[in-house]
Amino acid sequence: MFDLSGKVAIVTGSTKGIGKAIAKAFARAGAKVVISSRKADMCDDVAAEIRAEGHEAMAIPCHVGRRHDLETLVSKTVKAWGGVDILVCNAATNPVYGPMVDAGDDAFSKIMETNVLSVYQLCNMVCPLMAERGGGSVIVISSIAGLRGNTVIGIYGVSKAAEAGLVRNLAVEWGPKGIRANAISPGLIKTDFARALWEDPVRLERAENQTPLRRIGEPEDIAGVALFLACDASAYVTGHNLVADGGETIS
């Protein structure tokens, strides 16, 4: 039920952190994986790491905020491997911290375009291709920031709430074609993206004490959830926002 042999997976933002862990988990489960992020050299390095383990991977650089890059990502994948079975939308940005009133329109637009519009555009490109192959799985990496208010990363949270809403609509529209769409909402994960939080001893201790499992997450914790949503083990799961936060939001 956890075998992805013969499947083609695109993972955006997959040169480090959660995206890289997901890409490696998929490859180890048998999938052909497209490594994608803005920097070509980093994409090449991660693809080489996966191939060195004996799995299939290729690098296609892509800035998700540029529609042309998204189109190139999809077209090159199809040309090389014939289609797409799994899409993981992981790439995201959060350039501002503090109250929304101080952020400005430009920051709001950048966050929403990168985190929401790009997912919308990429899904609209990929879902028809999945339908031609009889189905597929779309996984969007959201956040628990989208489940509650936040005085520091409010706009980011709004974008992540929008992603969860987008997933529900994708599930409704594409379900009849055999396509499942789900979101994952991680808690605090030990990545470069969240480095300012877990490198601060005071914030780290507070986070650990607020989490029933008494630790912050590792990228591999989210990779396991993504593998579940990508494969037949979750064949009857769609439109769901799966929270993986060590229990933080329930305590």
C-alpha cells in the first residue's frame, strides 16, 4: 500500500527541509522524482544524492512565482517521464514578521502570489494530466498558522488558510476523475525556514513545553505523512487538512 513504483512525482521547494525529505521518501518508495527550486545547482545536488542511492530523480529549476517557470516544470516532466501522478506544492515564502498593519501591500501580494496563486496555477496545469492517467494525488504543504490567528506571521497564516480551502475545492472538482487533494499542516519543524524559532533557546523550550510529544518536528515527520497521502494507503482520503504538529494545537 506504500509502494510508489512507476509513479512520477513533482515536489516544489525540494532542495532542503520538508520538501527534500518528501522527495527522498518518495524516491525510496519507488517514484521517479522531480527536484525543483529556484537554484539550479541545489536542484542538481539533491537529484544526484537520490540517484546515488539507486533511485530515479531529475532536476528542473523553477521559481513558482513565475507562470512560465511552472509551465516549463510541467512540460519538461511530461517530456521526460510521460506524465505526472503526484504533485507536492511545498515552495512558500514569508518575507515579513510582525503585525499585518505594518506589512504593506507589496508583502501581502508577494506572499499570496507565491503561496496561493502558484499552487492554483500549478494544479490547473497538472490535474488535467493526472486525469488522463486515471487519477493522482495532490498534496499541499499548509501550516498550523492557517488554523489560528498570529501576531507575528499573520499574512503567512492567511495564505496557508487559503491553501487549505483550495485543497477542498480541488477535491470536489477533480474527485470524479480519480484525483485526490489533501493538505498537510505541520507545526514547528526543524528547517531553515523556521530557524529563527528553533535556534532561540527560549522559544524552543516554550514550543517543546506546549507540544504533548515534548519536541519539535523533523522534516522526516512530515515526509511520512506525505508518503501516506501519495500512495494507495490513503485511497479514500481527500479534501483533508492533516495536522502534524506533535499535538500542539490540541493542548
